Amino acid sequence: MTRPAVPAVIPAPVSMTGTGDGLVVPASTFRRYTAVDLESAGPRTGADDLGEEGYRLRVGPDGVDLEAGTEAGLVRGVQTLVQLAEPLPGGAYRLPGVEIEDRPRYPWRGLMLDVARHFFGVDAIKHVIDIATLYKLNVLHLHLTDDQGWRLEIPGRPELTGIGGSTQVGDGPGGYLTTADYETIVTYARARHVTVVPEIDLPGHTNAALVAYPHLAPSGYRPMPYRGTEVGFSSLDAHNAAAYALVEDVVRELARIQPGGYVHIGGDEAHSTSDDDYRTFVTRALAVVESHGMRPIAWQEAVKADLPAGMPVQYWDTRASDHLATAERRGAALVMSPADHVYLDMKYEAGYPLGLDWAGHVDVRDAYDWDPAEIVGARAAVLGIEAALWTETITTVADIERMLLPRLPAVAERAWSPAESRDWGRFRARLGGHASLWDRLGVAYHPSLQVAWPSREFAAGH
Ligand code: NGO
């Protein structure tokens, strides 16, 4: 007897067995299934062993059985079903017979999108959430402010968006999310059990805010609208009470929209802030975040300040290993974004038309074939993994798609699947199997030569 084939589910489930016969469902049933109102369905009791996001799925000739202890678990299981469904001519879908038991390795499986360098609005962000959801990510980190633009409306601060939102890299008009837009995104994400983590980058990367409020700049620095890509020149004045009043207004609004949520205070590359001023600023900004009942997170540089015990720190700059050592020594919870593996704004290869290369080239294998345990000490507290898409060179939704696919599924597998299941040879074949899904969804991707695509003609333009 031949063993039934195991389908190409990404991220690889903890356990999956092919059981032979599956079933064929009409398209209408399948749509009802995947769009089922999970809230009213309610989690099945007796599945407490599956944890926060785990699920159990059985598909056989008699039907589909999906169990979870939480609604989030059901949402993750439905994504597996979506990936299992193979379209048949005439509109029906075939589901293979399988038994799956699954749960994530890490609680933080993120994607950061930079909407500051080039502005992307509600529809583009929802589309990115859809792609992230398909691969069971649960955090969307929005980089909302930078030297080139301020992208979130803050009540009582019309200059931030009116002036600070009017630029971006290059000659484009910029743009910003209204409060209502932002709430729409948070609600859309929440329905998919994705948490939005807003980032307000402080005290550097603040030129756009300083153009709106020049009096918040240190003396001698005259902020001018900036459309370039060099960074590290801007800073809020750590000794000006009005700078903290700005932070206060922003955090108050974020707390109103997502009570108890995360606020990412940036903290990266504050090259024009002295170490003393940096410590002063970050310490006060953290106090503002906590005073509103919000949970702070920051880039790795923030370890130069005193951080609350257990605060998550995001590791990105592999050139600065001292930050990592300090974070580990202090027992910080690490969100792993090593640029040479998960910065999806890096070029795939030399000559690739999009992206940067300061951290080298990141092809699919670089995104897949690594592990947090190979970077941090055995006792470090790894909270999870987050891919990052900075947008200095990214101007369209198709650009975003080509940078995310096929690398994001690789990062997602690192974040969800057990470390022992890592197997590049098998992954590159499973990943190739997803091209037909992307084609059906009308999503562009880069046909990296590292992936084992099923034999097919590459349509020009992919
Ligand atoms: C760095 C920098 C960003 C750039 C990005 C480009 C961090 C945390 N700060 O990452 O401003 O956009 O590299 O790859």
C-alpha cells in the first residue's frame, strides 16, 4: 500500500497524517465554511489541551471536524482548511483525508509594515493582514511615523498629519490614516485574531513630527520636510516638556483605541541623541506608556535605558551583538527580527529591482533555514519572530506582494512549527505548491530559483 500524500500546509503542523479518502465539497459550502461566523459557532469544549491557538482537524469521507479550545484556534484551523482545498473544474473543492493536531511554537508571530516611508492606506493594509493570516501570523506591527512622514491622526494635533503627513520618500503626496481608518484596521485584524502593534518611533526618526512642531527640536536643528532615505539625523529634545506632552497625546489616543494594548516606542538609530538624553527620553516615554495601562515594546537599542522587567525588545541589527547580550542578561523577552533572515525589504539577490542590501541578500532559504536558538543563548526568553517590510523602495501593493511572497511563509514556518521539523529540501517543495493558491488569489510573488515550483511556465511579470 502506498501512503497517502501529505499536503503542503505552511506552516507545517505539529502532526499531520494522510488518511486516504477525503471529500469533495461544492464551492458554496466551502465559502460558508471558511467564512463561518466563528464567534457564534463558539469554541468546542473539551479541547483545552490545545492551548491558546491550537486546533485539531480531521477530514474524511464523512466530513470535516475542527476542534479548538479558543476562537483563535478555530481561526488558525480554518486557514489550514483553506490551504488543503484543491479547486476542481466546475467550482467544487477537493479536501484530502487528513488528521492534524497543531499549535504554535511562539506566541508572537509578526509582520511589520512601514507605512511611513511610502504611505499605504486601509485597503492595502487589510490585504497585508489577509496574507499574514493565511500563514497564521498573529501580530501586525505598523511603523506609523518616521523622518519622511507621520501617518496617524491624533486628536488636537492636526499639524502632525496635515504637515507631517504630507511627505514621503520621493515626490509622492504622502497621506495618513484617520482615527476611523485606524480603528477599521484594528477591528479587521481583531476578527482574524491578529493584534495591531502601533509604532511611534522616538526619539529619533522624528523629522516629520519636528517639521510640524519645530520647537520640539534641540536648539540648532531646523527641521525641513524630508524625502530622502538617509536616517539618524533627527531627535526630539529630551529636555523639553512639550516633547513629552506630544508623547502623552499620542499614547492617550492609542490607549483609547486599543486599551491595554502594545505601544512600540521605536528607539532605533537615535544617532543624534546623546546617550544621556536617550536614557532620559526612553525612560520618560516608557512611563507615559505604562501610565495609560499600555504595554511597551521597543527596538534593541532601548536596552541602553532601564527597561521594566520582562519588557519585549525587538532584535534587528545583527551588527550590534552587545545589545542582544544586554537584553539576554536583563531577562528581556526577545522578538527576533534578525535583518539577515527576516528583513523582507532586503533584495533577494544582486540586481533585484526592489529592496536594500545593507544586511546582505535575503533569499527564501535565508528566511527559512535558521533558528532563534542559533542566535541567542539557550536561556534567553524568545517571545517570537517578526518579519519586517520597510518601504524605502516599495511603492505599490504588487511590490509588497513580491517582497512577502515567497519569503513570508518561510518566516511564518520558523515562528509556528517545531524547530525539529526544519527541513529545507522538503520546504522548498511544499512552498512551490503554494504558487497555485497565490495565482488563484491574484497575488504577485517572486519566482525565486531556490523554490521547487511545480513544472509550469513562469508568466512574465511574476
Ligand atoms: C533599520 C532602520 C529603518 C530602515 C531599515 C531598512 C530599523 C529598526 N531601523 O531597521 O529605519 O528602514 O533598517 O532595512
